[in-house]
Amino acid sequence: MEKKNCKKCGGIHFTEATDFMPVKPTKSSWKGANKIYTFCLDCGEVDSIRIENTTIFKNDN
């Protein structure tokens, strides 16, 4: 993980985690992708949110 400073508290310790609700394409409710949160371990400020597997969205036309 790249070296960065928290925008809220200036902390330098970050980690990644996911939650239990995947993001799903609107036209297909059976498959989904995890959201990955990067956040400061000192204050909990979320630095970024990204989708783990974007390929499931590419054919959602």
C-alpha cells in the first residue's frame, strides 16, 4: 500500500476492508462485486472505495 497521510487527522496507518453487501449490476441480481474500503486506522476516515471485480459490469447492456 502506498505511503499517504489521512486528510482528516494526518495519520499514516491505513488498512483495507470490505462489507457484506456486494455491488450488483442493475440488470443481473445474482452476481456482485465486493467494495474495498481503504481507511485510516487512527480516526476511521475513508480514503477510497473501489470495486473489486469490474468485469461483471462490462457486459451489462
